[in-house]
Amino acid sequence: MDDDPSRRGQPSNHTIFGVDMAILAGDALFPLGFRHIVSQTPPDLVPETRLLRVIAEIARAVGSTGMAAGQFLDLEGSTNAVDFVQEKKFGEMGQCSAVCGGLLAGASDDEIQQLRIYGQAVGVLYQVVDDILEAKVKKEENEEEKKKSKSYVSVYGVEKAMEVADELRSQAKKELEGLEKYGDKVLPLYSFLDYAADRGFSFTPPV
């Protein structure tokens, strides 16, 4: 969507195969995901009703009120607040991942809501940290900042983005505190949160 020539250090799909093929690849991968969920989930472990809720959750997260909506607003150059665009583009996917795990495990409605808030915070946090790291690399290498999608860094600057990242981390941890009865089973959620936040920089803002 942003026409970047590379992703994670590798050439982007569309730069090698063209935009048409890249769109078709995305179209093909969505139904493959649903097919895998249905065909690979043991029916004796996960009731059909839970599976249907998972499929509905994924469809909602990527659809016209979720990720696609955020991408549309970003491409359109919308005047919507940056937090709304980021929550739709990235928070929805983190939210969906956390919620689907809870649905498959039979979590209660209250626990699902806690996972929803946790996932959204982590999803946005991950992207905020990505944007901060990218801005720092460009500054160190004296690269010009090209016009890109709306982000906390592009709107408010690195220092404010670091404050936002710290707030998101605290919000996510607060939600996990409500799941402490599950003991060590919650540790992977803490671990991923720390990984999302601590990639290559400290949260202490410059003095």
C-alpha cells in the first residue's frame, strides 16, 4: 500500500512480481487461513461454536470496520486522529490474535474483553516501536524522511511516540493482571509484550 520496495530487509512482493500479482496473492491467502482453521482444528478439542466465533472475529478484524478501514483512512489522507488510524490498521490485528486464542481456549466474556484490550495495545505498540526505530536509523544515516502513512512519529515526533509506547505497554500489562489466576500460562503474553516494546531502545525519553 505504501509502495515500499522492501519489507524486513527483503524485496516486497509487488517490486518483484508486480502490483496485480501482489493483490492476487493477498486475495488467495485470506481464504487459505480460514481453510486451515477449519481443517486443522480437532473437533474433539474445540467445539464448533467456538470455531465459528473465531472465524467471525477474523473476518471482522480484517474487514470494512477493522484493518481495511484503517488502511483506507490512511491512504485517503484522512483527518482522523492518528490513534484511531493506528488502532484500526494495527490494533485490530493484535486484538484479533489475542481474542482468538481466548475463544479457542474457552475464555469467559470478561476475559475475552481483557484480551481484546491487551491485544489492541500490543498491536499498536509494535508499530509505534517500528516507527521509532525507523526514524532513528534514518537520522543516524542522514536519510531524508519521505512522506509516509500517518504515525505517532510523523505527527508528534519520536519523543512523544516513546511516551505513547510506554502508555500502551502499561495498559497491556494492566489487562494481564486480571488473568493472573492462570499462572505461568500467561507468561508468553508478558514475554511478547516485552519483546514488542524493548526492540533496540530504552523508553527513557531524552532529557
